[in-house]
Amino acid sequence: MNQKRKTGLKYLKNFRETGAFKETSRKVELEICQRIPRDRDVIVVEYGMGHGNITREILATIGPNSKLYAFEVVKEFCDDVKEMIDDERLIIINDGAENLKKHVTEPIDAVISSIPFSFFSEEKGNTIIQSAYDMLNGGSSYSQVLLTKFNFKKFQAVFDECEIMNLKGFPKEYIYHCRKRENHEPK
Ligand SMILES: C[S@@+](CC[C@H](N)C(=O)[O-])C[C@H]1O[C@@H](n2cnc3c(N)ncnc32)[C@H](O)[C@@H]1O
């Protein structure tokens, strides 16, 4: 069985956590990394590393002295990625995005997320969005892939500028690009 099918089966087996039966598409991997600064070394946070398809694209995008903190709640996925990706810029955290501030203390230049917001309580979803906003540098972005537009309002309530992109295909995938203004004032 090829790796993509194996990953799909593992996502299905852990459906309560993943909300997915296959990896996000190549179009998503490319589009979701568009707002990562390329002119300097950066600190990036990924939510929902899964089997590491977006993780690989982030590592291909960032510079040699950058750091990527990747959060993932399923321990098996963390162990699999540790075996598959050997890169000292990658710090894997087997915990939820809602605990960002426990693990990351330095300001962040980009958040890249594929966690299933529709599965979360209102409170958990809002905590994740607000703590990412608090930790991002001014001018930086949080990019989220989801299969619906339903959660866009939650991001608009916190971020200063939000844009939604519809990536055609099956299933339909939406990317929310949400930016914290350079000289932001808390909402
Ligand atoms: C839709 S899958 C995406 C996986 C992969 N990044 C991709 O693009 O195909 C969502 C992933 O988020 C993880 N996840 C769910 N809740 C999470 C949370 N609160 N914090 C971090 N990861 C979470 C799931 O276990 C799953 O691996």
C-alpha cells in the first residue's frame, strides 16, 4: 500500500481527532504557505501536523536558521513524523493548539493550521484563535484550511484583515488568510 493510502486509513481510524479521510491537496500545501516571510529566518507554528505533508512544505519554504513548532494531538502521528522527517528545525509537540502558550514563548511570524475547527467547542476554537493572535508579530498571518466557510466569522472577530480563498476540487477546500495589523490595537 502506498504512503498516501496508509495515511488516509490512519486519518479515518482517528476520525474524531482528524475530521479527515485523506491528506489536504497539493494546492493547499502550496497556498497555505504563501504568507510565510521568505526574506529572513522565521518562527513558524503549525497546528495539526498529521502525517507531515504541509510540514514538509513549510520546511522547504523557511530559511536554515528558522524554527517550526508543529502541534499534533495524536501521538502515533508524532512518532511517524519523527521517523519520516529528519530536520533539526522541526520541534514536534504532542499537545493541542489550545496549549500554544505553554510550549512557545517567542513571538511568531506565521501560523499554518489544518485542525478541524468544526469539531471544537466555541470556547476551544476561540482560545486557539485568540492565543495565536496574541503571540503573532504585527504584520504576520494565520492561515487555516477548512472544508467549509462556516468558521470564517470566528477569525474575523479577532483578526484585523481576513481573506477567504476557494480552492476548487473534491472535497472543496477553503483557505482563510488572517492578518494581524502592523500597529494593531486589541479589538
Ligand atoms: C485534517 S487533519 C490535517 C492533517 C495534515 N496536516 C493535512 O494537511 O492533511 C487535522 C489534524 O489535526 C490534528 N488535531 C486535531 N485537533 C488538534 C488540536 N487541538 N491541536 C493540534 N492538532 C490537532 C488531528 O489529529 C489531525 O492530524
